[in-house]
Amino acid sequence: MKAEAPQRLLFFADASSVHTRRWVGEMAARGHRCTVVTRLAGDVAGADEVIVLRPGHGKLGWFLELPRVRTLARKLRPDWVHGHYITSYGLWAAACRLPGAPWRIALTAWGSDILVTPREPGLSGALMRRIVGWSLPRADLITADSQDVLDEIASYPGVRAPRHLILWGADTDRFMPAAQTPAGFDVVSLRSWEPNYNIDVILQAFATFAAARPQAGARLHLLGGGPLEARLRQQAADLGIAAQVLFHGRVGDAAMVEAIQGSRVSVSIPTSDATSVSVLESMACGLPVIASDLPANRAWVGEAGGALVAPRDAAGVTAALTALHDDPPRAAHIGAHNRERVEREGSRRGQMDRMSALLAKEAA
């Protein structure tokens, strides 16, 4: 879908992130001219240019590059400067609020930049709160992908910009139900192998389920990759399920679709999260989802969509797996409900159409 009034968009965002690549690609597909400024290089299809400043993760770099990002904004003269992730690239975007500047400022929160790092104890958390509190009032438009993030944003003083719920969304043309129900009872997790995502709990729960239902011939597919790989592999071996756990790591969309379509249940139990793309993609493929009981997940998953459990409740995950295994008609009904729900409310196409329309409306 082409935008009625194509605009020039200057993104400050992580070019190595699939979320950035998808967002920019969707805006380019709607006729917008996109430039990406980043500290982490990556190929961004649809972008006219990707500009890398001070590669790396050092915190000081965000402040040292402020003069250069302002210079770039003056040179490129976009219609919108759009910062993704408030405590880093959002700072850069907010710093482009300059006297007489013709562009407007959009900020998109990713979740942990609002719900996690500003709440950390000590100087680090205090610094993040200062950055968030300084950046948000300088925005003309703010988006986030869950209502609890928007509610937290509203609690900061001086925030006057319109705030909108815009999901990353699932590509419902690519993430679709399998043509046939898989013969086995495989389980899939799409989350990164990092502490927040509690993959160790999924392993423990799966081991208990597999022992209780050996006839299921169940396997666990772990996608996402991350720094805990060695520890998780050792845990799988210690639990006696190494042969049943497939460590796929980071994969592209095609391999991800294949893994989801070959599974019967998706599990996502992070300790903290906004609306998860992996949850939406699992739902789009017609899977029941076992998710952690967080505000963002309650909006999508419940009894109708699968099961909600406490983030580190291995017994709860096991019980949910067992219930879905033992009642195939109910599991199939849940999967059909999830597919319909995402098509109606969570497709990437629909969400990016809304975002493009917001840019046109707020710039008018």
C-alpha cells in the first residue's frame, strides 16, 4: 500500500535488528524515503542509506555523537526523525528537537527501555530515568507495542505527544498454519537464550512432561540463540533430554516458519516483556501459546489462546503442556482462534498501515 503523501524519514535505530529492518522495509514499501543512522551496522532493505556512527555499545558514545546526529538531521532535512528504543536511539532523536527545525520527532519504545532499565537500582537506573524523562517531552508522536508501556510513559512529567499502540505485528502471509497437523507433539520456543527469557525453566518443564507422556515422542525446538547456550546444553544433558532438544539458534523467517508449523505448542515465558512478535507469529501459525502472566501477554493469551503461567513456574508450564497434549480438539480450537485473532488485530501489514497514516496525520 502506497502512502498518500510519501515522506522522508530519518531513523535512529539498530540496523542489525530484524525489528528495525522490518519496520523500515514496511515504510519504504509505502513510498517513504528512509535513511537509517545506527551504531550497529546491518543491511536494511528499503533504506536509501545506512550511516554508522561510533560502532559498538559504549554508553558514552550516545552522548559524544549528539553533535553529529544533529548535523545529520540538518543536512538531510527529513519530515520525521524517528528514534527506536528510548534510552539510546531515542535520545539521539530527542536531541534533534532544535529551534526552527522543520521536522517532527517520533519515539518508539521497545519495552525494556521503559519497563526494565529505568527501574534498575543505582546510578545506571537513575541515568536511564533521566534520559527517558528528558526525551519523552521532546516528542511529537510516541508509539509502543503494549498498553502497560504506554501507561508508564504517561507517568513521566511533561509528556504531551499523542501516544499510540502500534505492534510490530506478524507477517500473516508468511506465518500461516501448516497444511496438515504435525504427527508428533513438538514444542517450540522462539525466544533468545538470555536470562530474561527463562529457557532453563522451559527445559525443566519439558523434561517433566516428556517423562510423564513418553508416548508423545515430544521434541523441543529452541530458536533465538544467545549467551546461555553452553549452560542450556549442559542442563538438557543433565536432565536426560539432550536427544529431544534441538538447539537451532538464530534462523531466518523461512526456518522459523518451518519450526513453528512442525510444532503443536509455542512457549514464551519471559520475566519482562511487551507485546512479543514471537507470540504473534506463533498465533499466526495456528499454535496455542503458553505465556508468562504479564500485562502484554494477557492482552493476547489466556484460556482462549492457550495458558498463562508465572514466568518461572516450571510446574505450571508442564501442566499446560499436558493439558494441550491430552485434549487435541481443544488445542486445535485454540489454534484456530489464535490465527483469526492475529489476522484481525495483529498483522504487520495492518499495523504499519496505521503507522504510515499516523505520520501523515501528525505532520499535517
